[in-house]
Amino acid sequence: MLFNLESLPSNDVFFWADFIEIRALVHPDKRFNRGELDSVMRSQPEGYTREQSQEKWRLAIDFIIQRRVIFGDSYPFHVSDDMDEVILNETELDLLTALQHMYLSLLLCANIKYIPKRRRAEITRSFEVISLPIFSSLMPRGVQVVPNWAGGGEEARYRGSLFEKYQAIANDIRCTAVGLRERDFKVGDHGDGGLDIIAWHPMGDDRDAIPIAFVQCGCSQKEWVAKQLEASYAKLGSRIPVTHPWATYYFLPQDLRWMDGDWAYKADIGNAIFVDRLRLINLARENELIENFPLQPYVAETFSMSYR
């Protein structure tokens, strides 16, 4: 299922914690230790030293220990007493809880660099499907929540070209798309245009000036800075001119925190409401949504790997 597992993560501690968790998940013994990380790092062309690998391990383990506290019963790993190993809580996948299965799904969605390209669309769609009921749980009663996924099929509310989708979305939120022509879009573009989920409250009549929210979901570790703006009023407001700017949400599977609990790269968070791994898990638990998230096949495939 996964590949390129000798490729090291970026310098961010939360990605090093992810890397160690993934290596424990695919290991035949469902654990990964300090010495194994040292071997992986020292085999790199950069020529990392033992001291460098020890430092990475220390930082990642501190973060993982904190995750065990913050994520609570959803966290499927633990650290050995001597702090030399990260261990999956169970050696049988069925013995993990549904909330822990969800954590593993988000872990893999957040590290799509290890997913073969032919499987990445499956993973990104899975994350969109996870995000939909969680976003819906945030909306007041009466709000209509509609996915706008690429390749949504015949039952999708928004079909056709991207131009046609924009027209239909504008109609739903009671405005008219302006300044757009078919030629403004790539030929054959049937994508989502950066809008994965649309929500509006009809307010009991047919007038405009209604509550609206747009959602963009993204799995990329690097592109979230730009992608968070794809659903924003700043980008689309001149084309879809509603009476009041909509709320913009960005859903991401990363655990985007520093050790002190605040956002990582906070200066890069723009005019959007962020829902990351911790918030996804907490909202699923709080709103009793976990039954909406069955065990994903790609989690089972990853668990069945035997990679040292």
C-alpha cells in the first residue's frame, strides 16, 4: 500500500511523529524503535550522524507522548517505558476502536507522499467523505449541506463543466455568477473549482442575504497555505457576488500544532476556519459521529504490510 518509506519527512516535529507512527504501523511487530530510526537516517545520502538521529527521536517522542494525552482514547500508539519504542496498542486491527481506526485514516491522509500516485485519488476522496459529516455537525439545524466533489456521478447536485457548476452553485446561494464564460475555464474541466462542500440556510423564503459557507479539503503537506484561499470570498466574491461574505473552512488531516498547543505556522493561516486532525477527532467524538467512519480498506492494507 505504501512506498518510499525510507524517505524522511520535513523538519517539522509533527511530521517526524507521523513518520514514526507509520513505520510502527507497517512493521511486522507493530513497533518502531530508536535504533531503527538511526539506521534509516544514517543510510540517507545526507550522511546524518547518530547524534542527529538521537535528537530527532527525542523531539518526536516528546510530541508523541503529548499526542497520547491530547488525543486521548483515539490515539492508537504508546511509548515504551524506556522511551526507546513506539508501539501500536494492538497487534490485531480489529481490536483497535473505531475512533483509533479514524486516527489511522487521518494519519495516512496526512502523509500522501507515501501513497502511490495511482491510489492518491482514493485517499483524498476518503478525506472528503470524512470531512462531510463533521462539517455538517457544525452547521445549525436547517442548513443544506451539499458536496461538490469532482467525479460525483449522476446523483451529484452539481454536474457538468466547472462553468456549469459555478452557475448552479450561484443559483443555490441566490445570486448570479458574473463575468464568467465557458472559455475562461480549461476545456473538459469538470473539477470542483476549489469548493468541496457548499452550505447555505434557506431562511424560509426565496430572498438573498442568507448564511453561506464554503469548504475546501486538502491532504497536501505543503499546499495548504495556498489551498485555504481557494474557497474564500477574496478569490471568488467578484464572480459569485452575494450580499454577505460567506464563511470559509479549510479541512486538513495534519496535526498542525507546535508542542505548546498553538497552531504551527500561524502566520500562514489566512481568512479561513481551520479544522485539523485534532479538531476532526474531537468533533467526531463530541457529536457521536464515529459510526459514520467505517474501517477504510487502505488502513487494513497498510496494517497488513510487513516492512522493517
